[in-house]
Amino acid sequence: MPTEQQTLAPPPRTPRTHPVEALFSHGRLVAIPRKEARREQLLVHLADTLFERERSYTEREVNEALLTVHEDCSALRRYLVVAGLLVRPRDGSSYRRVR
């Protein structure tokens, strides 16, 4: 029979995880997260769902894909490049997903 202390003890704490789907409403990104870790989670999700590995994309194709989820495609494109999820040559002529 459990003691009173055992029955009143709170459950062990587990790290809280927030699914990336919580950032979307009706298939659209509500806002670009400000917290770096949360934004990274979003960017990985976008790279995985919108871009094929090792395929070249024009800037227009990247913008069109990003516009399906959020109106600020240039910010998302820039974040994807800074995070190393999309790479482009110096002339900006194409984009590729590498990881």
C-alpha cells in the first residue's frame, strides 16, 4: 500500500517539446519564431518539407515554395541560408538543400 507521500508526489518532470505544427494555422506559418532554437526547428521542418536534397532551385522557385507558408519569403530564405540548410553561390544564381 502506497504511503501518503508517494501518492501526492508530482510526476517526474520531462522536457517540454513543442511540435513545429503549433507554429501553423490552417497550413500557414503564424509568425517566424524569435527564439533561435525554435526558429531552427521551423527551418529544418521547412527544408525537409519544401525542398529536395541536392536539387538546384532558382530564387523564384525558393520564394514560391516559401510563399505557400508565409508572406515574408525573403526573411525565411535568408534564415535558411544562414542556418546552412540552403546554400547558394556568391552570384545568388541558384539554391541547393544540402542537409
